[in-house]
Amino acid sequence: METSGLGWGEDVLRGVRDLLGERVTWIVSLDASDEAGYLRMRGPGFAEAVGRAESLLELFPGQTYVQALRMKENEEGMETFFRTWREKTPQVIIQKYDHFCGFLPQRKVTDLSPLKRFPCRHLQRDLSVLIDGTVPLCREDLRRGRVMGNALAEDLPVIWARGAEVYREHLAESYNGICGACDEYYTFNF
């Protein structure tokens, strides 16, 4: 469960713990270690978000991560964020910025991509399903430029096979469409 931490009541979190126990993993996205930085990045709510992250660390100690999205606007505070939260938990994530194949402005601090391009890990492992059942090529396909099918109307193996066609293109070092502008092909999800 990835969350800003805002809006969750303690009673709801305890209910989730009682119902699901260790089967749920939490990622609380904070993006800053101080109120001014948080306000600049996310708006109001710093105290609530930090309080919720601390509550989740108590309720789900092995299943809670705190996260900051690393980008130009908050690079100066990344080390402080890491050190501050590392004192409370070893589970701190510094996430690289994703511009969604050019859909968003480029705000990355540095290029982390491998020296040699390889086939997309997400096409090999992930299947994104939108609320209406639409299965885009991947999570990067915000414009739905290449729809693989609909999970509510078709069998998943049939949809998966369509994505495998694109993966085979990658094996041949052909990165068409949004894949050519992608900077997420080498990243992992939990």
C-alpha cells in the first residue's frame, strides 16, 4: 500500500493490521524531512504524514518503508531525510524520479541508467490494470497509446501474450514508441 499517510485514522490502521497482519506492506511517501520542504513538495500535512509514518512503523514494523522521491527540487534535503529516518528504521527508500517517458518534465538529479540498454524488467514481470480493466503496455503508458486488452473482458494469459510481443522486440534491441524514451526499464518494484 503506497500512501501519503494523510487521512488514515488509527482505528483503520489497527483494523488493517488485525485483518491482514504481515500480508500488507506500507510505503509512506514523504519527500522531505522538514515542514518547509514538505510544504514545497506536497503542500500542507507534514505533521500528520510523519505521525502516520511513525504509527505504521509501530503497527507494521517489518512491513513499513518511508520514501522520498529524489529530484532537483529536494536534492539538497535527501541526505538529511535518509539520516533522520534511518535512525528510526532501516527501511528507507530513495526513489528515482520518473518522467513517464516524457509525459512529465524531466526533474531527475542524475542518470542512473545502465551503460548498455537491456529488455524492460517491467514488461517481463508486471501487468498494470486500470480501474476500468484496461491493460496498458505498462505503467508508463499514461496516454494508453498501446492497450494490451481489458482484464475484465479477456483472459489474462491472452493479454500477457500481447505484452510478450513487445518484450521480444526488446530482446532484438528494438525500443519502439514510448519504450525509446523510457528510463524505468531497469528498475524493480516490490
